[in-house]
Amino acid sequence: MEKIIQFPWHVPFGEFTLKLDPLSLIFLTAIIILTLCAGIYGVGYMRSYQGARSLKAHAFFFLLLAVAIGLVVTANNVILFLCAWELMSIATYFLIVFHDEKPSVRRAGFLYLIATHCGTFCLFLMFFLMARTAGSMDFTVMAHTTFSPALAGIIFFLAIIGSGVKAGFLPMHIWLPHAHPAAPSHVSAFLSGVTIKIGIYGICRVLWIMGIFPNWCGYVLLTIGIVSGVMGVLYALGQHEIKRLLAYHSIENIGIIALGLGVGLLGRSYHQPFIAALGFAGALLHVINHAIFKGLLFLGAGAVIQKMHTGEIDKLGGVAKIMPLTSTLFLVGALSICGLPLFNGFISEFMIYFGLFQGVLALPLQGVVFFVLGILSLALIGALALACFTKVYGIVFLGNPRSSIETKGTEEVSAWMMAPMFLLAGLCIWIGLMPAVMARLTFMGGNFLAHMEPSAFYLGKILNPLSIINGTAFVLLALIIMLVFVRRWLLGKEPMPTSETWSCGFTQLSSKLQYTSSSFARPIVQYFRNTLLFRRYGGEVSGEFPQKAQMSSHVHDASEDYLFRPVFTRLRNLSKRIDEKSIRYTQIYLIYIFVFLIFLLVWKMRG
Amino acid sequence: MVLLFSPFFLGVITRVKAFFGGRVGPSVFQPYFDLAKLFQKKCVYSHTTTWIFRAAPIVVFASVLAVSLMIPFGAFKAPVRFSGDIFLVAYLFGLARFFMIVAALDTGSSFEGMGASREAFFSCLSELTIFMNFVTLVLVAHQISLSGMIGAEIPLSWKLMGPTLLLVVSSFFIVILAENCRIPVDDPSTHLELTMIHEVMILDHSGVDLAYMLYGAAAKLFLFGGILVPILLPIHTGHGLMDTLIFVVGMLGIAIFIGLVESGMARLRLNRVTNLLLIAFALAFFGFIVRLWRG
Amino acid sequence: MTTWIDTSCILVVFLALSILATYRITGMIHIFVVQSFVLSFVPFFLHADALTGRDVMLVLATLVLKAIVAPYILFWAIRHMSMRSEVKPFIGFGTSIICGTFLIAGAFWVASSLKLPGKLISDLVIPCSLSTVLLGFMIIVTRTKAITQVLGYLVMENGIFLFALSLFDAMPTLIEMGILLDIFVAVFIMAIVVNHINEEFEHAPASLRRTKMGETL
Amino acid sequence: MLSVLILIPFVCGLVVFLPMERRLRVRILCAVSLVHAMIVASFWKVNPPSEINGFLMLDAIGLIVLSIVSFLFLSVSVYMVGYFHHEQRRTRTFVACLLLLLSTMTLVSVSRHMGLLWVAIEATTLFSAPLISFHRNPESLEATWKYLLVCSVGIALALLGTFFLAIAAHDVHTLLLPVLLSGAKMLSVNWLKLSVIFLLVGYGCKMGLAPMHSWKPEAYGQAPGMIAALMSGALTQCSFLALIRVSQICAKTGLSEFYASILIVTGALSLVAPAIFILGEGNIKRAFAYSSVEHMGILVLGLGLGPVGIFGAFFHMINNAVAKVAAFLAAGSLAQKYGSSRATEVKGVIHLYPVTGVLLIAGFLAGTGMFPFATFHSELMILNAAVLSGHYLLALVYLGGILVMFIGVLRIVLEMALGKPTQPVLPAKENFLMNAAIAVAMIISLGLGLWMPDILTKVLNDAVALVRI
């Protein structure tokens, strides 16, 4: 199953060794799918900028990114891995700042680079610690090395931070909701679908290499998954901009993936191979699934933004009538991301649920408690995601337009942009209805991560329910078709009468009176207001004939607004203050020298 | 089975309510008449709506029917049984809910949007409770399939895990009320109140579509009852007809009890509903803890 | 001859200390001239019994550079800039002297722990040169004007030179010439810079003069 | 051959003082650096014989430094042809000092005598000072003054250190390096220790190590871009060469531990100190200057961290020089066009001057150690060395310092490179020669990052072997 390719490469400690194992294969699948789709889409999407700015650089960096990511997941040498990792970060940066005339985009890019750099540094340290123990920079050699539990703990910690920044675990996620909306849509799709998954790949690779971790690592990973998942989707509910919302959903899905990995890791720690394989396989399948449906959603959102010239959910509405195909495709994506049956999201969530329930039955008490928390949060995530995507779909695509948009009937985006969306939607449904191929592949990956021999027994144990689900899905489809026919038979062929929306006779509706996304999400956001730091500004109306009043509400991202930003600002101010002081007298410079000299003399010449 | 009996279930509830309201009330078969009437009518659509609006009733009804395949009714074993079908059940209901909400938003009315928003919110909490109950039941029965959970082992479990099951049952009952929009949460018999949830979402449906929706809602209530009854009445005579009879009696009992609750309680204020659901969750969680304690 | 060398060493340190205590720049330069003068005759005392051409050359070069050229440039710079001849210290003169004595004590303490391999010319050379270096450093650090800093640097170089004399036999001549040359050029360039600073200073806006340049000049 | 190499620029430096046309001077400079570079290139094939009683000799370490110096002068002189196309200034002192600087820096890299080394380094200080005050405004004069003062004190301390070394070597009777190394057993350890401390502080001033670095932001901020490039790329490496020589002596006398601990402390300070200042900085050249301090810290750390670190340090010398030359030259081009190098006044360069903008970003990436550039590898090697030798805390400090520096410089570079363009003061087109000079440096950095030639590996290994015990 494993294939190693070697090329000559002359850099210190570097070796150009590529290895294809099940893990890389799974990630490569996602990469190839999305590179193709985002690339083709980009051709259409970027056409409107032709002439206005140079697209060559953009294309170059896109391809560079694709190559670099391919290298990351196949590299078998630390240095090569890190090189590709850095290359990926830089290429991503230049893709993000395509619209560099906007301050928000520049800020997003800045934040991204800092965040990714922090993460990369943790990886440097982690890999070198591993290399020191293993005495080699080769992943295969490292995998055969035994690490002490304390070191394994440290490495785990560094891996979580290093890769977690890229993946967008809470609270290291702050760059993510800025960067994804800033980039052109196909880049967002790629970022969300693939680039952040590379963080997951990093963790997976470390999990594979290390073999044995202390038990607490699994619990930490599980907790991170729970927190990221739940908070991600809650934040998403509070967003007003469609791509930002999708970005927070990426955090949520990364949380689900981390949850799966945590299940796998705990299964491994407690020597429950089936649970381990299930958790890992579920996480890996979710990696592919998320790449597909999130790609689809971002591409759809991009199409909407290109036609409507805004991504503000509360300004959109009724897009389904203007872009029926896009809206249908977006619906497929939305159903998939909510993890509903018939679509691919369900399959991976099913596997993780299955692993969790198996764990509840097999693990000791503390494991049971954590797994139950996992089940509950997964349920909550599912329900909240559903709320969120009914909101997006309902507000953006349905109803009446909320601001004046001049349209001439239906107006779809070009074929370049439609084709990839069709492909992705097709994949969603394919995996949803016929999960066997992908399940087999990811289960193989799960086995690989769980360090167990592929066993037909376990494979059957998971494929069997999946095939029944498969059957049920077809029954459901049959039922739907039957009901359609019943309806047609009952209604006859003639066209149905149409009228205004009735709403209990509550007519005379202006499109401004429609429910907006903010009001739709308000009960939930209000309910979690203390967790989310949900704040309203203005909006008090008083008097019998109230004056004009304004109201806005906003969900603050706690880790950004109350953790990272104040620290950075403080540091900067401090730095400015110190600088002004020391600049005034040259003599102070000389005193530094003198003091240092004395210090060295006292330190070294005492004996 | 479901198609046949679910409107009857609804009829019983209405009848009980009427009885306690001091009225004679409609026949227990009245829902059948309603549905038959609706099936003959044509639909009226708003200009605002798209195909989503037309598709939603079909999907809702279809997914509820698909769920029914996984639930045993007395002697009738569930046609689809596998380890892990509980997720499919939960998420099929999710699919139904998704389309219901989206269809409501499709009308572009603030009225229906409001209902949709509430539905989305409350379902989050009830989903939590449902899964909590599932976890407890799985721990009790050591099986991850619905048929297994509420199947053969329950009589034994009542002896060992009586308190747990009692808690699960009570919490599940609240969920039934909430998920099916019964009285303390929602009022199924009125439209024009600013505090309702389910009914307001289907305001604009008419004719066959409305029939599908109503039928789906009735079936859903029936299915929830179907999950609850085997836990409450874990009597297996081994005789097919007897078992079915016991099941039917159980269902009737639940219907009557729901009717009683509806008659005896007033509708809760909307912001109290969350508390009710949280109480349900707390009950479920308590059950789980008791299970762990005994385990 | 050791007596003479000892006297010279003590004198050099004492003169450095008195530079620290001087109020006027011209006064400082005068003292510096005396110090250099004393210093330049040390090679004579070193090899009083057998004077070589190298010694004579060294004495002459030192005398010319340190006692004539360098002070001349400094005076020239002062005249050119028409600056007021007051020393502006960061810390008062009294404090400076007390600190200076402490530095001397420290230098002697440090030197006590260093044993010179080979033959010693005088056991005072190393502590005295260290003291001079430290005092020169102190002049640089505690006085505000650029020209006093140049002067402090020169005092420091004198200290180092005194030290170099103790190594007279170990080091090739080339290096000593290099040192002298370097000192010369250093002073030269510093003077030019001081000069330029002054020239540009006239045209600089007032705000800049106060905030940035004021302290260094 | 070596003395010729020193004499050519020296003589030409004197010739340039004669009255002649402005352009001609720059051309002479170009020609001299070209010849110089070609001769140095030939040294990679054939090692030149030693001269003047072994005072001048080229070993592997010297070869590395000499090549850096030569390359930097070549690119700077090419750049200058373009630069003086727009600038109407007197070039006599400027070009003459440059040539003399080249001569003295060559002397530094080939001298095998600790005293001669000191003389040469002192001379470089003197010739570089007038270059800083090129613009003749109060700020640049003030900067020159600070540079001179700090470096002179440093040089004085280094001289004291050299004297101490001479005392330590009393029984060897010479400061010639080969003799010192072979007679290492005869050195007096106590005096050697004292000497090492003084030499480190003294040359550290010149190199710009942490507590002694304060002249750097002033000088680099005020000097023209090309001078800053030369100073940060070549001049500092000359002082580092002196520290390497000290390291050689220490290795032979069993003082490696002693020296390494000092180097590590100094290096760590050099990583932390600029990080404190960089976040509040707004001037790109000053920011690069802080970055230069940091890189000096990295070099010194590498030198103190065992064989892997030493290899990394030598490699980093080359990489840092090349990266810094690109960064400073690009910043210099902008400073010439906009009359400012503050991020508040220069924006959107990449739209107005695409090539310069790209080169600026590339220079920044190379300077902060991002992958396609070779700096990445050398920084990584030194980190690896820290981990291998068990200095975990140091590794953290190292990464923290680099990170903060990255953030600080990134902020400024991005503000300048991207965004809505501001109008330049001197609305000239991009000059081909200026950009070409930067681009060549960038290509070298890129090339080394992707592929290390065998000959370079060999020379670096030779150099490491010279320092190792």
C-alpha cells in the first residue's frame, strides 16, 4: 500500500522523499478534487478582473499552493515537510490579499501570516524534538522510535498548537474568520476545504508517528473538538456576512473532525481498536466531506456575491428566483453540512457517532463521561448548524429581495463557475447515497492511524450499517417520488393559482418587513449571549411618536477582542514608550555597553 | 400501520381535550375527514415562493414515513434494524425540519419567519435531550439500535434500572410535547397568536401540500408515542395479537395522557419554554447519572 | 627608572581625574595635553639604559600626535563652532570625582587578581591604565557635549596606550604605528563630524534643535 | 595575489580623489568591484598562497567572508549606477570611501594576525563613517556621530582585548593565528578569558550585538540604502569573522564551553532586545536594522551551539548578507523616490512600482527566514542545533524573538507594499540596473534555498572543521 519516491535534493538535512500511505491518499483525494474545482471556478470568477490587475501572480500562487499542499501531505522528511508547509503559508497569503486596496483584506492577510507563523514555529520545535530522540529527520524512522510519555505530552501540546492554528481550533482561530471572507471565493473554498485540513493532517501525522500518547491527550483533543465545534457554530449564527459565516462553520467542522480524532486517540489509548478505527475513519471521512461541501458552499456564495455585489445576508433575498441553479446547488451543500441523510455529511457524522456510542459501552467511567459530552455536543452542533443553514438558505435565497437589486430575469454565472459546483454537488450526493467506496478508503486510513492490521470483521461491522442506511436512503427517495406522483395525480395538470402570501390575511407586506438573519438567529444568540458576548447597540424607542432609531447587534469573538488584540496593543504601546526614552542620549548606549562588560566580567571572571 | 393509525391518535387527543373542556368534541375520526377533504383541494401559491415551498411537504412526509420503518409496533418488528439507526432517526427528523423551516422562510412573511426561528431554536434543545435519552437507553440495553434499545431487554431493566427508565420516560414525554407542538409549548388549535411555532410555519400551505404536512405531523406524534410505549409497557406475551393489542392500548393511554396535559395546562410563555426543555434535559441527565451510579 | 615610570603612571591617572573635575572645555584640553606629554615620555624611561631608534620614533610620534595635533584639532573645532566653553555634565562635578575614585579603586582591585606573565616593568602600569580607561569612559558617559566625548575618548586611548607600553617587547612595531594612526584618524574624523554637525545645526529648525540635537552638542 | 586584491581598491580609492566627472567615479567603482569579484571567484578554484610572512592568508572562513564582501560590493556598485542617475550630489568622498572600505574589508578577511585584524576593522569603521552622513542633514550627521562614538568605544575595548591576548600569548611571542593555534597549550588561560570577554564586547559593538546595538537603527535608518546594505551584509560579517577567530582559539585552548556560554547569552539578548523595540517602529530601514541585530544574534548563537550550529551560522552569514542587501536596496530605492522610508508616507508600492514592490516583499521574506529562501534553512539549522544540544529554553527564546521580529517588520513592509498608492516625490520610472542588482541577490538566495551546490557544502564543511575542536 505504501509507495516511496525519492529525488536528489541538496539542502541541509533535507531529503526529497515522498511517501504515499493511506493517510496521504485520503488527503490527496480532497486536495485534487478541490484544486480542480476551485481552479476551474477561478477561471470564470477572475474574468471580471481581467485587465484591471495582473492575474498572472494570482494564478501562479494558486498553482504553487496546490503543489505545496500536495508536497506537505506526501513529504516523508521533516525538512521537506516544513519547506512545503512554509511555501503553502506564503502562497495562501498572496492569494488572500488579492483585493489589497481594502484595509480589511490587508488586515486579514496580516493576521493570517502572524497566526500561521506562530503555528509553524511550534511545529519546528516539535519536529526537532522528535528528530532529536529519533536521530533522524525521516518520518518512517521516527515512527519506529519510542518516545517517553513526558516528551510525547510535550510533542502533543506543540502539535495541537502548531497544527491547530492552521486548522482553526478555538481559541487559535482568530485569523480564520477574517481571512476567508477577504479572499476571492474560489480561494476561500480552497482555504476552507483544503488548507485548514492540512492542520488536521499535521496532527494525524504526529498521531501516526508517535504511536503512544498519555491518556490525557485524547481527552484534550476531544475537548478541543467539542469547544471548537459548539463555539464555531454559535459564532456562525451571529454573523451577518455570508462568507464570514461559512468561515465560522469551518471552525465548527474542524471541531467535529477533532472530536473524531479524539475518539480515535482515546480508543487507541484504551486498546479498543474498533473505536479507534471508527473515530479516525470518521474524522478522515469528514475531512473529505467537508472539503467537498464547504467548497460547494463557498463557490455558491461567491457566485451570489459576484452577481449581487454584496455578501451581507440582510441585504440579500430571493436570489433563488434570479439564480435557480446556484440556489439548488447551495441547498445541496447546506443539507450536507447539516449532516442530513441522503448527503455525505451524514455518513461521516454517523461514523463518529457510532464510535462515540461504542466508546460509551466500552470505556471506563471518565471515558464514558467525555464521550457522552461528545455525543451531546455533536447533537447540539447538528441542531445549531441546521438552524444556521436554514437561516442562510432561507434569508439569502428565498423570500423577497431586501434591497433593490436590478435584475433581468434569471441570470446564472458562467459555465466555468457552474461546472465545478455541479461536480461538487454530485460528489455530495454520491457519497451520501453510495458511501461504501469512501468508507472503505477512510476506514483503511483509520486502521493505519490506529496502528492495526486491516480486518475484514471490523470493516464489515461498519459497512453493514452503512449499506442499510444506503437502502433506507433509497427507500426515502422512492417515498419522495411516490408522494410526488400522488400529488400530481391529485392535483391534475392545470397550473395552480398564485396570489400574494396569505399569512392569515396579513397582507400588504413590504420586503423590508421580512425576517432578517439577525432576527432569525436572535433567540439562540440571545440565549447564549453571555458565552457569545452578544451586544446590542442602540435601538431604544420611546415616546408616542418615536424618532428615528437605529439598532445594531454584534457578536464579539472573545478570544480576539478580549485576548489577543489587547495583548498586542499593550505590547506595541510599551515598545513605543521604551523607544522614545532611549533615543535621547547617546550616553545611555555607552552605559549599556559598560554594564554588559561588567556583567560578563563578574559572571565569568569571578572564580 | 402508521398511515392508518396516526390520525386516530390525533383524534383521540382532541376528543379527550374536548371532554375535559366540557364539550362533546369532534369524532375521533375527524382528522381522517380533514385529510380527505384537503386531498381533494387545489393548492394556492404565493408569488414569492419557489419550488422549495412545493417540495417541503413531500420531503417532510417522506422522511417521517422513512423513520417509521425503524420503529417496532407491538408484534410488528421494525423492517429496518441496525446498530446505529438512532442517528438516522434523529437526522431524518432533522431533514424534515430543515425543509419545514426553509419553506416557511420561502414565503417571505415575517410571520412565518418568526415561527421558523423559534422552531430552529427549540429543536436544538430537544435534540440535546433526545440524544441524552438515547445515551442512557444505550447504556441500559447495551445496544445501539432503536429496536434493541426498546426491545426485549426492557422488562429486566425495569427491575435494575427502574428510576433511570422513569426519568427517561418523563423527559422523553416532555420532548414529545415540544417536538410535536403540543400545548405547554405550542398550541396546535390556533393560528393567530404571536406565540405559536408549528402552525404558523404552515400557514401558507394549502390543499394537498397542507394534507401532507398535517399527515406528517400526525405520523411524527405517533412515532414518538411508538418509541415511548414499549418502554412503558414492556410486556411480551409472545403472542403476536396480544402484543399488538398491548401496544395499541399503550398508545391510547399516551394519547389520553397528552390530552389530559393539554387540558390541564395553559400555554407557557415563550421564554419559559426553554426552561421546560431544560428541565427535560435535566431529567434525562439525571437518568444518565443514576445509570452510571448503578452501573 | 621604575620610580619615573611609577610617577608617570600616577600622574596620568591624576590628570584624567582632574579632567573629570574641570569646568571649561579649554581647560580640559590643556590638561589632556599635559597628560599626553607625560605619557609620550614613558618609552624613554622604559629603555633609558639602551635607547633604540624605535623608542625615539615612538616618543616623537606620540608627542606630535597626542600632544600637538589632536589638541590643535580640538581647539580648531571649538573656534569654528564658536561654542561656549562650558562643560555640561549629567551628574555634578563632586559626584563625578567621587565616582572617579571608586572607579580607580575598582580598577586596582581588578588588576590585583591579574598576574602578568613574564617580566613586569612596574606593577602600577596595569591598574593605572585600567583606571585611565575607566575615567575616560566616565567622561564620555557623563558629559553632554560632543567635543567632551571626543576628549573622553582620547583619555581612554591614553589609558590603552599606557597598557600597550607594558607590552612593548611582545608586540611588533607595526601595530603601534597602526594604533597611533588610528587614533589620529579617529580624532580627525570626529572633528570633521563635529564640524559638520555644527554647520548643519545652524540651518536646522528650532524644534529639531531642542529635542534631538540639544543634548548631544 | 592577496596583496594585489587589497591594493587595487586602495589605489583606486586614492585616484578617485582627483577631480573628474561624477559618472566616471561610479564607473571606476563598478570596474574595481567587478575585477575584485572575478579574482575572488577564481579563489574558489585555486587557493591563493599566503603572503607577508603568513600575515595574509585565505582559509575557508575567510573565503566565505571575502566572497560575501565582494558580491555585495558588486551588486551595490551596479545599483549605484542607477542610483546616481537621479541623484545630483558630490560623489568624491563617497566613492573614495567606498573603495577604501572595500580594500580594508578585504584585508580583514585575509588577515591571519589578530593585531592586523584589529587594525583592518578599525579602518573599516573610519571609512564607513562618512558614508552614513551621505545626505548631510542633521539626522544623518547625528546618526554618524552615534555610530562613530559607539564603534570607537567598541574598537577601544577590542584593542584592550587584543592586548590581553598578547599578554596571554606572552610565551608564543606573536599574534599570528596559526602559531597561536599550534601553541595553544602555552597560552595563559586567565588572561585569555579576559581577552575573550573584551574582544567579544568590542567586536560585538561593531557587529551590533544586543546591548551594543543601539547605533544600528540610527545609522541604517539615515544611511542611503546601499550603504546600509553594505554595512549590514558585509561590515558586520567582518566583525563576526573576528569572533570566529576567537572561537578558533578558544576551541584549541579548551575554553569552548566558556566562550559558548557567553555567545549564547549575547545571542539570546540580541534576539530579545530588538524584539522589544520593533513593534513600535514605523520606519522600514530602522526596522530592517533591528532585524539585522536579530540576525547577528542568530549568527552568534549558531557559533555557540556546536557543529550543526556552526555550520548553520556560516550558511546564515551568506544568506543573511544576500537577504539584507536585497531588503536594504529595495528600501533605498523607495527612499529615493518617496523621500521617506516611513510606512505612513509610502503606500501601495506594488501597484506603482511592481518590480521594486515584489523585490521588497521578497527581501522581507528572505530576511525573516521564509521557505523558498535559504535563510529558512540556516535559521532552522540553528534551531535544530539548540534542540540537539538540549537548550530548550533558548529554542523558545529564539523562536519568540524571530516571531516578534517577523510581526514587526511584516507590519511595516505590508503597509508600504500594499494598499492605495501614494504619490512619490520623485516620480521616476523604475531603474533597470537598480532592480537587477536586487534581483540577482534574490535569485541567489532563492537558489541556495532550493539547492545547495556541492562546492558550497564543501567549503562550509571546511570552515566548520576549522572551528571545531
